[in-house]
Amino acid sequence: DVSLMMLNGIAQKLKFKALQDKAREKINEIAESRDLTLEELEDRLAPDLDLDANGSLILDFGPRQFKVGFDESLKPYVREMEGGRVGARLADLPKPKKSDDAELGKAAVERFKLLKKDARTIASQQVLRLETAMCSRRRWTDQVFQQFLVEHPLLRHLVQRLVWGVYRCAEDESYGGELLSGFRVSEDGSFTTADDDAYCLPEGNDIKIGLPHALELPAESAAAFGQLFTD
């Protein structure tokens, strides 16, 4: 999946046209072989970086453990685990001490270095993908939205920091539609309104999920969501 994601990145933005065209040709072949559109294939390309279901990772130094989280740009950070509780956010992963397990500490440091490198590559592509989806007015079904965005171990950190919209579209349409309401995805995967009240998605085959442009959101709703994210 990582190789496929990198190939897709070449197809999207490499300046060498011949290689870009060849990469795009391969991506289209793969999408066709899986009976998917190019956009549907891209939904399935984001690697999970071996994160747990909550989108985190424990780095083990032996006597000390550190929990990895991600900020709104998918940049990883660490917090030290203290007696099973998560401590304050640290500037970086500390160097192992003499009292730490040497082999575990070395493996954890290398794992975090690789994680930062991979996350940096993935973040640039996924932020661009969602921005493109917003501008093209792309819509997802509830099932695809839940499986490949809300529940994705890595992308969930990005999803939780965006305002999402519920749209009424034609059943067989994946673009456009009428914006019915906005919502956000909370840390536990549930949905809330701008007032932080619980929100349930409407039912129906004509209901789709998308990223509303700022111009689509009423000023009052945008301000309320802004305050909620600030809090």
C-alpha cells in the first residue's frame, strides 16, 4: 500500500511528464483491475503505519514507555506514560538512559525516526487529497466515510480537525448536492454539532458526506465550529 501511495504521488505531482504519465497509467490500471474509480482507489491508499485502532503507538524503553500521537498536520509527537497514565507532551522522543533497556530503546528510537519520515510523506499527500475533494465537491457514502476516514488509524487525526457536511445528493451521484448541516468527528469517533451536542447522520441513499468549503458554511456556524476547535 505504501508503494501504491508513492506511485500515486508521482502520478499527481511529478514535473517529469513522461514518468508522471506512466505512473498515472499504472494507477488507472490498478483501479480498473479492482473495479474502482481513481478517487475510490485513493481512499484505500493511505497506510496505517501499524498504529492501533485509536491511532496511537507505544514506544517501549523497558522501564519507560512513551505514547505517540499526531497533531492536525499528522506530525507525530510523544507523551511519557507514568503509571499507566499519559503525561505531558514532549518536544521530542528522549534519548534512552543507562537505566533503560538498550535494545528496546534503540529499536524505539529507530521506529520513531521512520514514523516521522513516513508521516511527513503521507501527510502532504492526504491533506492535498482532502483539499482537492473539498474543491471538486466530492462526496462519500456513510459506509466509506466511516471505514476509510473516521476509523482509519492515521487519517482519523486529520478527520477530527475538520468540519464535515451532510449533503443530499442523487443516489448515484458522488459530487455536489445540497448542504443540510455541518458536524465534526470527536476523539471517540462520535459526531457532534457546532454546539458539541451529539449528532446522528440522517438515513437514506441520497445522504452523502463531504467537506464543505468555508463559503458554504453560514457565518454563525463557522464561528461556532471555530470556537469548538479552539477549545
